[in-house]
Amino acid sequence: MTDAQVEEIKRHFGVVAEALRSDIRQIAEGHSDIRHELQEIRGELRDEFKEMRALIRLSFSQLETTYHF
């Protein structure tokens, strides 16, 4: 193998490595975005469940008052 061939192989692998770095960076950014969105959804659901539990408690307390359970 000649020096020119070795250099061409090195250059090629450098290009491939940079492309992989770019792909990995994009995947990491996408993962971060998805994680952030899921955290927002989780917070919204938590708030909705708290509200639902409060409404259920209120309903039961009104039933207890009305029917003297």
C-alpha cells in the first residue's frame, strides 16, 4: 500500500467519523427534546390528576353530607 493510499484511507475515515459525530449529536439533541416534552406532559397529567382527585373528594363529601354515610 502506498503512502497516498494510506492518506486517502485516513481522510476517508476522518470524513466517516465526522459524519457519525454529526449523526450522534442530532440523535442526542432529539433525545433531549423528547425528554423535555415528556416532562411537560407528565407535569400536565399530574396537575390534571390532582384536579380530578379534588373533584372526586368534593363529590364524595357532598354525597356523605346529603345521604349521611
